Amino acid sequence: MKKVRFGEALTILIIMLIILGTAVIHFGLSPQIPVLFTIALLIFWARLRGASWEDVHQGITEGISTAIIPIFIFILIGALIAVWIQAGIIPAIMVVGFKLISSRFFIPSTFIVCSLVGLSIGSGFTTISTIGIALFGMGMAMNLNPALIAGAIISGAVFGDKMSPLSDSTNLASAIAGSDLFAHIKNMMWSTIPSFIVSLVLFWVLGNSSNQMSAAKIAHTTAILNQHFVISWWALLPIILMFACAWKHIPAIPTLFINILVTVGMIFFQNPHESLKSLTTLISEGFVAHTSDAAVNALLSRGGITSMMATVSLIIVTLSLGGILMKFNVVQVAMEPLVKHLRKPGPLVTTTILSGIGINLFVGEQYLSVILPGKAFKPAFSRIGLAPLALSRVLEDGGSVINYLIPWGVAGSFAASTLGVPVLHFLPFAFFSLFSPVFSILSGFTGIGLKKSTPQN
């Protein structure tokens, strides 16, 4: 295949962005179809440029391979959601939450709770799919804006994931930049703390302006949950187990398997006559609520492996597109001139963040949005005297936190599928992800918190 030139690579990326943005944002189409259409155009272009079918297939394979583990995790999370509802864990969290959290302060409380849980377990996905679902159900019962609730849940989950030493993305950014993990987490506070404070203030203001839930409605919803689910302190067991696995640094896949098995044991303990067939149907198809309240039924009828298949299909086609772009060096060629001509901290930080956002848009994978800019801009950061800590913070602020805002991104599609709120609806309320790159860019131009290289670095 003939070498791709900068103008050609840039044109391809712009056309892609126009197709995807117009189809998803303007026409409101499901992302799978425009992504497949873009893949077809890209394959046609590659064949005209002399690429072989083997190269095309290899690009697709390499792209999908980066998400094999996340896809398997999503399948397990679908199963976990179903058994957690059946065992009464998510309903129990809702009942306790109604007693502890005032509806007036529910939105900021949701943000804080998800931040603490995410910080403890180091996984935004697990936070959203466990505590997040329970909080979302509570918020919907309170007649709050579902996009605002989802924004608070996702913002808290992203904060916790970003600042936890147990997080994969945090460890990855530190490793790519060559900085110490705990020094990296400490240095991220320069952009993270302002983003957290601004987000909390906005959630406080918007939460106070929302409709409030009456005491009668709280009592009615609580009665429905108590009537149809086993609400007991035993519900704490899987939650404690989840935190214990995180504390022991047990990876996500064995953690989820252990939690599913323990929860299944609880289901059999609650109902010894539960059949194996009904249990497998639950794990496969998800939980279906049959209460006297239609709103509760809608909230708690979710989970199951099949519920994740739409997300899995989107991830596969999106990463296939990213794999082809990477195979034929389209993204790499488009980034090359940026690296060579940056000589000042402000423009360098801004360009690195925009590159991370761009890779999220074009490739849809949060790990690549950290790896590619990290490798491309690392020499430039060193050349102008910035420490690896400066690079690792920028990679987080423009990479992993942004993936939740991309409709066809791995994290964004997962959050939308799990909570049932489209990405474009909760995007304006995902304040933490929106403000993190802003404060990082301000740091680049002002020099506040921007670490310089020293002989020790």
C-alpha cells in the first residue's frame, strides 16, 4: 500500500467525523449503522491505495483484540445486575437510600457516593452497574431528570476511577508517561479537585431546582420493594465482597465471577425451590419485575447477558474501524506534524488533550486514547522540560475520562446501555468529564501545577 500523506489522513478523519456526527447527533441514528458505513468506505479507500484483504482483516482483528477483556467483563456485569436484583441487593440499597438521603440533596449525594465507591474499587464500570443502578432507580422514583441522575452517577464513577490506585486507566497513564503511580495521583489533583468542586456545585444547584418526591411516594415505593424482594442486611455481603476483592487487588473478571456465585447462593438460600432453568434464564435474559407499580417494574426489569449484546456489537464495529485506521497509519500520520512544531507548554498540553479526545472520537477506545498520545508526545514534553508527571496527568484528562462522552465509545455505550439513558442526553450533565480537560489546559497556559523536569525525574 502507498504511504498515506498528512492531507489525505486529515481528510479521511474529517469525513469520518462528519458522517458519524451527522448520523448520530443530527439524525439520532443508532451508531452501529453509520460506523459500518464508514468502515465500508475506509475499506474501499484502502483497496484503491493498494491494500490487500489480508491487511484489512488484520486491522479489524487487531482493533477488536484490544476489547476482548472489556467485552467479557460486560457480559459478566449483565449477569451480575440480574442476580443482584433477584437477590434483593439493588432493591435493598434503594430502601436504605430512601431512609438516609434527602430528595432535596439527592443529586449531589449521588455524585459523592459514586465518587467514594469508584475510588474504593477503582472501576467506573462496576460503580455504574451496581451502586449506580440503585441510585438511578431512586432518582427516577423521585421524578428527577434521568439525564441529570446519569450525569451525577457517571461523573462520580469517573472521578473514582481516575483517582484510584486500583484503576487500570490510572496505572496505564502512569506507566506510559514513566511516572510514579502515587506521585501521578497526587499531581492529578491540580485539575481533578477544581473539576470535582465545580461539578459538586452544579449538581447542588441543579438538584435543588428539581421536583421533589413526596413522603407518600417514598412510603409507597418502599412498600412495593419490601413486598416483592427480600430486604435484609445480608444484601451487604456481595457489596462487602466487592470492596474486599478490590482491596486485595483481585482483577475484575474473578471478582465478578466470585460475586455472581455468592449472589446465586443467596438466591437459593432465599428460595430453595428455585430451579436451575429459571436461574439460567435470569442470567441470560435478565430480571423482569412483576410488581403492582409500573414505574418500579420499568426500573428493575434489566440485566442479563443479552442486555449487553447491543453494547458489544457497537464496541466490535467501532474498534474494527479504529483497527483499520491504525493499520494503515491514518491516525499516526495525522498526529506527526503536531509533535514536531510544539515548543511551549500551553499549546503542547492543549494539543495532547485534543489528540486524546480525537482518538476517542475516531477509535472509541479509552486505552488507545492514552497510549497513542502518550507515545507520540512524550519526546515533545521532554524536549521543552516538562516532567513525565505533566504528561501522565494530561493523558488522563484528555483520554480515559472523555470516553464516557462518546456515543460509540466503549465506556459511553456501556454507561448508556446500563442506565438506559443515551450518551447525548447525559453528556451535558457529565460535568466532571467536561471540566477535567478544561482545567488541565488552564494549567498548561498558567503553569500552575505543571511539573518541570528535574535531575531526579
